[in-house]
Amino acid sequence: MASLVRRIHRNQNVKVLAVDDSRAFLSYLVKLLQLHRFRVFGAETGRKALEILNAEPGIDLVITDYNMPEMDGIALITALRQQRPRSDLAIIGLSEVGAATLPVRLLKSGANDFLPKPFLVEEFYCRVIQNIEQIELVRAIRESAVRDSLTGLYNRRYFFEMAEKLHATAQRRQITLAAVMLDIDHFKRVNDTYGHLAGDRVIRSVANTLACGIRQVDLLGRYGGEEFCILLTGFDRDHLAVVLERLRSAVESTPIAHEGRSISVTISLGATLVLTEGVQSMLDRADACLYRAKHEGRNRFVIETAE
């Protein structure tokens, strides 16, 4: 029962598209899905279903009838698979009992599963949940390959993979690119005083503060240990200084609770706006600025500019 409650709670973030040319049966499907708190979209034709999918890219599951005018279930599934693979979108085909080969044809066209009409409500929910959880599992595996397990930020490998693309775009379009290196001041003292569990909490808190303080288009990753790196586009020195000061101030003013105690930390940041031949050389220059910030007293930032 507890697992079902947790599943229904998670369903509030899951989008499902139901497709059937029968208004009565479509309404029935929508009500069944809404009972389990799914975010449901309904379409009476295949073409309308494609329009909804293009407008709502976060849809995880499509449940479609086979017998529909203009565009039947197989044509719709084929069109859907041209846009999104099985690992990204689950499709359940529905049909009244007919040709014995129909389930195979639906599966071959790209459906993940098949359910005959009429169906048992319990089996319907089992098939829906099974397909949703397969999509979630694939997504979790994909995320674990690019995310740092402690902070949820991009890991170093993926950060560099994306950073190289961002760097190439900056060179090609001649836009400004800022590289930032930062770390937590006196982090060893945190571990020595409060323990490594507290150190992990501090790293997670700082990571969350950094993620909240930059734009979605900016690239943020965990470089290693208590070090982080950021790439930002479209900033001159003055605007970059505003961003770095906001990050510095936010970390300084965010206490971290640990076993009834409050831990406060600060960060030092180094940045460069010099667009060099590669990402690593830019980060090296930013790291040199970070060293200067540390040498000058910590809890501050230093920016290198082309001038």
C-alpha cells in the first residue's frame, strides 16, 4: 500500500496522452488515468495527438486505439517513433479483438505494449505503471551517467563534453565566454571539526545555492572535491562581477544545519573572460585567479580580462 501511495504521488509529474476516436471511451481512459493522478491529455484523432505531443514534449506515455479514421494506430505509432525512441516515450496500443496478428503489427510499428479491449481495470493500471517505470528507470540510468552522485550537478566528464561545444559556439559566433573556478574556503576545517557527513552536506548546500544563482543556459559542474566550475555566455566584466558577488554572498548567508548545529562557509572564485584555444586552458587561467583570491584573503572573487 505504501508503494502505491508513493507511486500515485509521483504520478502528478507524469504526463500521459490518451488517443481514441470514441469520445465515450476516451473519456473513460482519461478518468481512469486521472484517478491515479496522472496529468492527462486527450485526442480524438492521430493528427491531434501529434499536435499535442509537439506542444507538450514532456509526455512519457501514449495510449492509443488502433481503429481510427484518417490515421490509424499503426500510422500514429510510426509517426511518434520518428520523433522519440522507445527509451524516451512508452506507447501502449489498444484494440478490440480482431486479427491475431494485430498485436504483433502494433509492436513492430513501435509500441512498447498491447492491451485488448475491453480490459480489466487492474490490468490496465499494471500495464501503465510498468511502462512508466521502465521509462523512469532508463532516465535514471541516463542521468547517473552525467550527474555527480553527491550534488546532482553535472559530473566532470560531462561538464567538459558540454563545455567543448559551448566553447566552439563562442568562437564561431564571437560571443563572450566566461570560465569560473571556485571552491569552499577552509573546507578541511569543516571535515575536521564536524566530520565528513557534515562536509557532504556543506558541498550539497553550496551546489544547490550555485545552481539557484545562475541561468539555465549556464553550465555548472562539480570539478572535484569541494571545487566547482561554471561557464557563462554573454557577460562583460561588470555583469560577470555582479553574478560572482551574488553567488559569493548567497553562500555566505546560507547556514547549513547539521545535528542541531549551524555551519557557515564562504567561497572564493576566480574567473577569466579570455577566450583561449580550449576549455582546459580557460579553466587553468580561472584557477590562477582563484589562487589570487585565496591569497588575498578568501571569500572574494578575482576576474581576469583580455585587457
